[in-house]
Amino acid sequence: MPMPALVFAAAFALAQPTSQPAPAPIELKVSPVVDLHFWVRKVAEQKGEIPAVAGLPEAVAAARAFQTELGPGALWGIFEGNFVGLESAADLLAAAEQLPETAQRFGGRTIKLREGAVRLARSYVFLEKPFLETVWPRHREAIESVAAQLRRDLLPKAPQVYEDLARHLDVPVPSRPIPVYLTAEGPWPGAVTARTDENTGVCFVAADASTGSQLVEVVVHETIHALDVLTGEGGVLNALRKRLGKEDLRDFPHTVMFVQAAGTVRKVLDPAHKDYGDVEGYYSRVPRAAAVVVPAWRDYLAGKISRDEALNRIAAGSKEKGGPKAAPETPRKDGGF
């Protein structure tokens, strides 16, 4: 006897695999030892008296020595790219001990990577307990406040944010969440992205990096760096790099990231949002790039010109002589602001 149509339909529906929701594009993460590291780095960059926490002077000395070894630009990403999943200073020490003994940096310079990383990680083993007892409680409070803001203002519309970035920058929508570690403090500029051994990106954003929708833009901006890593040789940013001279490979693509992050936040999250580049002064620090990139990319985002036209305008503008000269800049970190 044939199964009644309604029962058959119900049985068929039960037999089908349930559709799984798409993974979130980003994942907010908190790790006390990651927070400890970025706090030490901030203290190490400051002048004046070191806070009275047992083990901190030794950790600051190790951080300063490692920064000297890394050289101009403080290329910490070669170390911080190993931070995903760390839960303790012992975890960090184990990761440091697995690093190559040396590494080649830009210009062919060789640095002693493992020695500096191990010294720093060992100092954290001694600092960890005093840090957790005296500093971490207030740091955790600051981090939780920022996490609550991001869960409210960014995460509900994160899929739309990353669809917009994918459309305009020709980058992939992440198939796995981009890890975004939140810290209470961090060295200037307060946010950085490092490349992992798996050729993905891990982002670190300090609660004191900015406020309001500018902080949301900071997170979006840092994840653009991670998407740039995922893209490999393709994407809009690499297309632009191929049209630029060597001296422009940093500031011009980086300024596109700023304008795009601000435009996406304004379009998807907050129509009243103002560019971090305007509010926090980034555009004024790179006047030559900003004078060309900002109007061209804004015209593209507004639909006034095509993406290829915007890239052509930026490339042509980068070759013009006699324009505004770039102001001296504080050396920036790998992938950060």
C-alpha cells in the first residue's frame, strides 16, 4: 500500500541532512598570556619607571633585547604568528623552543630568532603568576567591555561585512574564523596582524586602540590584513602592488585598506561612522598616499568609477612628482596600523 503523501513528505524531510549555518567570519579570543605579552611590549616601549610587578623588569629587558635583535620596524609578527591557541606561559615557551635558530629578514639580514624568543618566554614563566594576581583582573574587565561592544556592534552583521570586503577587494570570505585576540593594552598603534605558519592571519587588537565605531573599524581593518594573507597572489591589493614602485608598496595598499574598512563599516554597520584615518590622523601621516588613494577609492565605493579605474588612478598618482611629501612615520609592525 503506497505511503500517504503527507507521511512520505515528512519522512523525506527527516532523511535529509540539516543545513549547517555558515561559520562566523571572525572569532573573538582572550588569552591571559597573550595579554601579558602585549602589555610587556607596551611597557618596554615607554620611558619612565616600570610598574612594580615581580618579574616585570626582567621581561621588559628581554622584550627590549628581542626588539633590538628584530631591528627597525620591530617585526614581531615572526614570533607572534605562533600565538594561536596559547593558554599559558609554558605553552609560549614550548612554541618558542620550536622556532628556527635564525631567520632571514628583509635585506638579507640574519637575526637570532630562537634565542631572543626563548629568553622572553622564560621571563613570562616567572611573570605569569604575579601578573595574574595583580594586573589581569583589571585587564580582563577592559577586555570584556570591548568584547561586549564587538558582540553587539560587529558580530551580528559580520557575514555582510565580509561579503562586502570580498566583493570590493576580491578576497575570500573566510572558510574558518579569523582569530582576533583582544588585549587590554598594546604598543602603538594598538593593533597588529601576524602571519601564521599555515599562511593564515591572526589579529591582535588592544582595548585602548580606539573607541566607538573607530574600534570596530580597527578590527575590520586588521582582518583585511588576514584576508590579504589568505588571498595569496590574487586579489585587488596584489593587483595594485604590481602597478606600484617599490617605495610605494607599503603606504598605498595600506591606505586602500583604511578607506575600505571605513566604507564597509559605514555601509553595513553605522551610516554615521567617520574614517579612522580622519579621526585618528592616519591619513595626515601618509599625505602622499592619502591624497591619491582616499578620493579614488571613495569614488569607487560610491559607484562613480570602476574598480579598475580606481586602481589606475592610484597607480598614476603614485608616479606623480612634486606632490605632498610623506611625513616621517613611526616604524610600523608587520601587518598592523
